[in-house]
Amino acid sequence: MKSPLIGITANALLEGLKESGRRGDVENAVPQAYVDAVEDAGGTPVLIPLVRNPSTAHRILESLDGLLLSGGGDIDPALYGEEPDPNLKVVDVEKDKLEKELIARALAKNYPLLGICRGMQILNVVAGGTLIQDIPSTARSSIQHLQRATAPVPIHRITLKKGSHLQKIAGQASLRVNSYHHQAVKKIAPGFEITATAPDGIVEGIESRRHRFVLGVQFHPEMMFREFPVFKKIFQKLVQEAAAKHAH
Ligand code: MN
């Protein structure tokens, strides 16, 4: 069987835009760790650039077997009907718009999908959920979700829902994960369920009930897959589902 094509959404590096004010001066970027994690799991990583037209986004998706929504900046709260919190960071409405197109189409076509960090959050928003805009100022939490420890170090525990994709992948009831977020899922999208939570109740994993494999994780498995086999298994599952896509 051919190695499945896994599209990874790019982030816009906005430095060029800040200098010139021209959208054409942003750079499309994906951290190497995502590329490595997909390749290591047997998939063929393909970068999805920030195309402007929905039809182009749909055409790209058509050529893929699976979708990986990468981490990145904050999501425009207007997408879930809220005004910006004072602690909201930079938003990129162009990227939000593209990912909305990709996700809506991927869900409609039952694509295997993995959302990581921001990727999980935008997945929840596009599917009809909402976000906590800033954990430290708006949620009562005694846990550090924006860790100061370096990347491959798991910083807090999460509890996994029995029978969920994540629990079956992990083969255990809880995990220690890294944490690089100040936003989180607030209201879960219809048709989705919370499948992982931190001890303070912050949502760390969501899954669709209506799709074969649609998983979002709040932590960054791509930063830890070399050190901990459990995180490698998440990418292997995505690749496996993508490879099986045409058989269904
Ligand atoms: Mn966390």
C-alpha cells in the first residue's frame, strides 16, 4: 500500500506583513516536528499553504488522504460570537478562514483528521463550539498550561475517557503531557465529546462521535514522539486511518 498523503496546515509568519503591511509578504511555515512525526509514522507529509480561494482549498484536500491541523496562534473570537478578551493574542483571520473551509469539507467527506493545540480549538469552533480566550484570567486553574519547561518534557497529567480513540491508542487511563496553550475548549461542539481532561477540568482532547477518526489534542505529541512511544502511536493511527480511507 502506498504511503498516505497527510496535509499539514501552514502558519503565516507575520513579520513581513508587519513591516510592509502587504499580505503577500507573509511566509508559510510548518515546524519541522510535524513533518518528522508524520514521516516517521509512515505517512507522506504535504504542506498546505495559505491559499485564498475556497475552491483551491477543496482541490488540495481532494488530493489528500488525511488532514493534520497544526498548532499556531489564537482564533478570532468573532467565529464563535464573542468579543475579544483583553488577553487575546494576535489573530490571523485569513488563516482562520482557510482552516474553516478545510475542516468543514474534511468533516463532510469523513477525512481522517488530527488537530493539535490550535488545530483542536479551530476544529471545535468550526464544528459549533466555543473557546476560553485566556485560561489565566478567565478560568479558575491552579495548573500551568503554558509550561516553562522545555518541549519534550511532560508537565501535567490528563485523564482519558474509556473507549475513546485516545484511550485506546494510549492503552491506559491517563497520560502525562506537555502544555503550550493559554486558550482551551469551553463549550464542546455538537456531535463531539470531551475525551481527555487535565486535573483542573481544562479540556485536553476531543473526538467526533459522527466520524470514523476525528481527534483533537490540546498537547503537542509531535514534540515528544521520539522520547515517548505513546505519542508516536497517535500519528501512526492517523496514518493508518488515512491509508484505510479508500477501503471504506
Ligand atoms: Mn494543558
